Amino acid sequence: MTRARVIAIANQKGGVGKTTTTTALGEELAQQGFKVLLIDLDPQFNLTSGFGLNAYDIEHGVNHVLHNPDQDSHYAIQDLGNGIHLMPSDPTLAAAEMGLFGTTGREKLLQDGIASVVDDYHFVIIDMPPSLGLYAINGYMAANEIIVPLQVEPHALRGMKQLESSLSDVRKRLKHDVRITGIVCTMLIARTNLHLTIEDEVRRSYGRLVYQTVIPRSIAMSEATAVAEGVLNYKPDSKASVAYRQLAREIVGSLVEEPSHAQ
């Protein structure tokens, strides 16, 4: 098995499709035969709830890993079936951040915590919190690449500048060379001139970093969230599902080794 690609799905703005993108990519990559671990690093635990888990019933999850980074973290991972594993979030994560600020190596707690499990997977995908705090820094430090879901709206590029500034601080201050490797335009209404104009602006600004695949706005995604399913499972023939399958193929395109079921 090749070294895992640890991808943070990040944008310092909420409501842009981070959790939906994390879920859909996890589902499609697993369907392609890759071993996938999803990590819910958002204190709102939407990724966890989106798989039908009651966050209030979680006994061990990402919060325990952050507080016990030297332990083997297999205990904090749930097998969801169909090739997907999840390190869930729970309500204790929201209140625990302040307690970690006095911890030695606090920026690398997640990186250290997943070291015991990361080699079990082809892809580790982190659903990041929308704000820049200690959890987000931990996500950036654990990742070796960043994919940005970018909602096509008037202030989209302003949000990108904020994210780039945060990543620049991580590279300079913490000496971790993590960079944006892909941008996916989300929630696009193709018939809307404003959306098409903003998409063109994003492509002019970021060139080859922007995936060819665009994720359309789709009622199927809202419906899937309401019934605690991923959109690919809920409505596999929807435009959003088709787009996410195409996006997964773009992301996989740089891999040399095919997935192995034997390992």
C-alpha cells in the first residue's frame, strides 16, 4: 500500500459543502476499493451525525485521541461498513479546546494521535472546523494536502485569501509544508450568470488548482442530510452524486498504485 494521502477538507467559512464533500468522497473512494478513514474534527459533529450516529452516545472519538495522542488510536475508530471507517466527533469536543492550550506539542496532537492508524488506509480525510483555532491547526498539521470546497458566491475569493494566510502561518511558524492541492467549486447553479462569472474568476485566479468537476446545487444533498445518508447512497443518479464521482476520479488521478483488497 502506498503512503496514505491525508487530506483536510477546509474552508474558514461554514456552509460551503465541507461535510458533504468529505462524506461523498469517502463513499466514492471506498466504492473504488480504497481503504478510507474519515475524521470528524468539527465540534458541530455533522459528519458523525450524517452517518446516522448519535454523537451523544460516542464513547471514544477524536476528542479522546487529541487528549491521548500516544495511545494506539484504533479504539476511537468505528467501522461503518462498505470500506469506510470513521473517527467520530461528539459534544465534548466543543468544550475541550481550551484545555489543550497548555499541552506540550498542542499543534501536533492529531498528527501524533493518528500515527498508529494512518498506514492502514489509502485515504484519510479530515472534515475541518470552519474557524481558525487549535483544532484547525491540528488538522493542517496532520494533513499533507488541502482540498477547498469553494461556494460560488461574491466573497468566495476573499475567503480563499484568509485560508491562504492561515496556511502561510502554519508553514512559517510550525515548519509544516502543507499546501492547497485542489479547489472544487460547489453549489453552482449553472443557469445563473453570477455563478458562472464567479467560477470563471476563480479559475482565472487559481488556474490548474481548480478541479474541472463542479458540484451543482442539488436538493438531493439536503434530502440525504435529512435522512442521515450520504448523497451517493441516497440518490446515486442525482447530478450531485455524478459530480462527486467525477471529482473522486480527478483526485485519484495522481495515484500510481491501484487499491489492494489483500492488505
